Amino acid sequence: MRRLLRHLIVGTKGGLNRAKIIKYLEERPYNAYQLSEKLDLNYKTVRHHLKILEKNSLIRSSGEKYGTRYFLSDQMKENLDDFHQLWRKIEKNQSN
């Protein structure tokens, strides 16, 4: 899981936005429109990131179409320590 997180967040374009999505979903479930407002990104971009995270089993969805809400997957919840270590590195790099 650590390798997957590193690849999806650090190793690919848009990784910071995917990390931010995970951080928001730690707080509570969100739909794509709410996340697009939080991230100040357009809806299609957010949907793209959500699809990548869901395809890799980091998040799961509930509901249909506009009512779809996203949650952290059980697998992601079990590996939040790895994510938090990665997040701290991201924050440290942004402050430099």
C-alpha cells in the first residue's frame, strides 16, 4: 500500500490533489461537487481523481450520480499512518 500511495500521490501529475481528497475524506464523506469547491478545481478534474482513487481501492462510493458520496476504503483506513507520513513530507516540501 505504501508503494501505491507514493506512486499515486508523489509519482504522478495531480498527486497533491489526490492527497487533499484523502485528507478531506478523513473528516467526513463528500460528493464530487463539494470536493471541487473545497479544492477550487472543476468538477471533471475532481471526478478524474476520484476515479483513480476508487480504481485503486483507496476510496469507495455510495449512491448514484449526483448523490454519490465518497468515503475512505477500509484498506485506506488501515494504512492511514503511511498516508500521514507521506502527507508530512508533502507539507514539509511545500514550506521550503
